[in-house]
Amino acid sequence: MQRRKFSREFELEAVRLVRERNVSVAQGEHGLDVHENVPGK
């Protein structure tokens, strides 16, 4: 399986969405289709 790469912009947007919408990181991961073991978390 090939490792997915996320741009810096995607990562920053993901953090912003979780903070602004006041959802848990787990909910944000599910909504963005990102697994909890993705490096950079």
C-alpha cells in the first residue's frame, strides 16, 4: 500500500476546521478520511 501524502495547506486547513467547529480530533479524522496513525498529528 502506498503512503498518502498531504500538503502543508491540507494539514493546516484540517487543524483549522477541527478548532473552529469544536469537534474532536477523531471526528475530524473521520470526516477527512485520515487515519489516526498518520504522521504529523
